[in-house]
Amino acid sequence: MPVNLRTATLADVPAILAIEQQSPTAAHWTAAEYQRRVNTGFVLLAEAAGALCGFVCARVVAGEWEIENVVVAPEFQRRGVGGDLIRELLQQAQIAGGTAVWLEVRESNSPARGLYEKHGFRETGRRREYYKDPSEDAILYERRVAGGE
């Protein structure tokens, strides 16, 4: 399935919210939070046939990137969209001179954990009872990007 990747604009926020609300494992943000991330961070969209099918949000601090939210619309899951988004984010982090990409994920989110591990992320820690509703540990991952890794 051909997917087009592009940087988000403020006009994309309603579509981002619509997809995010379909994903119970996503971080649920307000429109203002997405607008802030579009203006000050990194928001990459995946589109197929002109429709938004996924996105990734990250923030960048002192050369380190933190993935804050990755969502793929249910009808596009398991079709490579998440992998396309992660690969492009890693490439952009390296181009920008980043040193590492970090993230946290629910311990029970096996599909996401498999995706990250497939793209070279390594488990580096755990935050006990980080998530609520239901209470669950967060698994911390890191992927070094400096030096062509």
C-alpha cells in the first residue's frame, strides 16, 4: 500500500484527533496539545489515498528525541504504516544530529513493543504503575541514532 509521509500542519489537528480517539492505547491529548506539538515539536503524518492513516509525535530536547504518541488507524494496522513512520522519524533524528530516540510504552502493548524492537529500540528500564485505567507499568526504550547507527 503506497503511503505518503509529510509534516503536519495546524489544519491537520482535527484529523489527528479523530484517529487518536479510535486508539485506546494512544496518549489522549487535547486539540491545544496537538497544536502546540505541531508548532514546537515534530509531527509526521502518513496518508493513503488522500486520507490520514497514522501519525507520530515527538519532542526534541538537546539532541534527544522522545516519541510521545504513535497512532495508526485501525483499518491500516499491520500494513507497514507504523514502520514507515518510525523509520522516517529515525532518519529525521539522525539528519538533525540527534543522539538518541526514547519512548515509553504499556507493558501489555505487544504489537507496539515488537515494532520498536524491530527498528532497533532496546529496553532500558521500567516505570512502575506509570499508566492508569488500567494501572500498568511503562517499558522504556532507547534507540541510538548518532554515528549512522
